[in-house]
Amino acid sequence: MNRVGAIGGRAGPYPLRVFVIEDDRVLRSLIVDALGQIPGVEVLFYADNELSATNWLSSHDSAWDLAVVDLHLRQGSGVGALNWCITRREDQRVVVLSSQLSQEVRRKCLALRADAVFDKASEMDDFLAYCGALVGPPAGAPAATPRMP
């Protein structure tokens, strides 16, 4: 059974297992804390550089449901992780959460099969709403399809 339903909501009572790629400790802590406020979200692990991100992804290819990728890392780039995620399962999602995103960078991320792209400074609420929609609605409520703004 797919863990993410066809319309974007989650199938069953499973947590949304999240892998965060962010090198700034303060921002990473804020992102992890904000995700932790969403019922049903479980942050599994984080990486702070390209090598550890791609190593974790390659050795845990079925362990995650959502990868949150910052493009600007102190060592390497989130683009390497985004490239690795091209071969992910159909039910896994990848979101770019970065800063200073031009329209060209957004298009390139989407071309690399990112499901959504959000700017850390101005679209954090949209990012969290997207993640909440992936978890699915409360019991008895209709599912919503997460959409990129």
C-alpha cells in the first residue's frame, strides 16, 4: 500500500517520516521544531552536508516519506541530494526549502523532480501547510491536495 494517497493525503495512521538537509543549526532546529508541531510528523534524521545527505538517502532509500532540501550547504550542495532523489519511489516527496530563490532556480528544482519549492524567509507557512497536507486531514475530514503556491 502506498503511504501517500493519490490525492496527497496519507493512507492510514502512519507518521510522515521526514529527512531534513540543512546546515545551519539554528534554522534546522526551527524547522525540526515547527515540523514537530504537526501531528503525525516524525523527523527521522538530518544531514548538514551533501555527502552525509546522499549517504543517508542511499542507505535508507525506503525509510523516508519526505526529504526537505536546502540548496546552499557549507560543504557541497543540496542539488546533489535532489539529484539522488530523482530515483525515489513514487510515493516519496522532495521539497526544496532554501533562501534567495530566483524563478530560474525554482524551475531547475522542479525539473529535477522537486515536488515543491519554498523560500525559507517568506514561504515557511506555506511549507508547513504543505507538510500538514501530506500527513492528511483529521479523521472524518476530506483530504486536500498539497499545492505549491
